[in-house]
Amino acid sequence: MNRTYTDNPDHDYGPTRTQQRKDALAVLALANQLMELPPSKLAKLELPEDVQREIANTRRITSHGARKRQMAFLAKVMRRHENSVFDGIRAALGENRDLQRQETAAMHRLEATRDRLLADPDNAMSDVIAQFPNVDRQHLRSLVRQAKIEKDGNKPPRAYREIYQLLKELAKGSTTDDVEIDEGDVESSEESED
């Protein structure tokens, strides 16, 4: 009787070949990043000794084919270690792709909001006010009018950019925790108004 992997659904068969290949390519990409770092920055990273040794060996090789083989060997040495060993290194290299994706998505949302403000100012303005109640409405309306004038007059988009910066500051302010105001600061600001 032939048994298939579906006979025992609780058995863990490990990662698929496709996943293994993706993991190996990710390690090779990390190895390439490490090779591009100057020695001073590389020394600051907490790399295992055998990885440091292979990076040094790879740097000495000048022949393209030999260097490519050595890079593959360096990646193989790196794969012998647990993935968690390189988590701190990935973070230090700025490989936090999720954060980059979130920032890019936020930027696209702000750009879409700005474009909606110019295309349909009344509806978009009420959405912006609902999302950011502390927005200076008069200033925002003024920027929208100015951006339309600039666009129609084929002028540089100064106000168009200012709208984006304003939305960006509002979004940044809405994600941070409210800051407590010291009563001394309030009194000193009231005195300066008189």
C-alpha cells in the first residue's frame, strides 16, 4: 500500500522546496549586503566568527567566478546558523521591509487625499476634518485654492507640496501620544500674548 503525505495530517514535513529556495536566496542577499559594508561598519555587527572569517576570505578573491563560488559558500556557512542570529543584523542594515511597506502605503494614502482635495474639495475637506479635527481649516482651504491656481497657471506646485506636508504633519501628530502640557508653559504663553 502506498502512503501519501495526506495519510497523517499532523506530521510536520518541514518547509517546501520553494520555501527553502526563498530562504537560501534571502541569506545570499544578506551575504551580499554584508560584503558591501565597509570593514568599520562590519566590525560593529555581532557576526559569528566563522561568518567573519569567510567574509574576509571572500574579500581577498578578485576573480569573478571564484568570488561567486565563495559567496555561495559564505551563504552556506550563514545558513548553518539559526535565523535569529541574523535578526539584529538585518535590523541594523535597515531591512525592516514591513515598516518600509507601511510607510509607503501611508505616503500613498496622503497623496490620494491631497488629490481628492483638489478634485472634490467639499467632500474631501469634510473627510480630512473628520480624520484630523485639529486641522487649520482656513489654511488648508487656502492651500487647496492656491494649488488649483498654480496648476491652472502652469506654475511650480508649491502649495500642492505644502498640502502634502500639512497632511503628513497631521498624520504624524495623530499617531503620537498626546503630550501633557506643563501649566508653567501655558502661563508663559498667555503672558507673551498680552
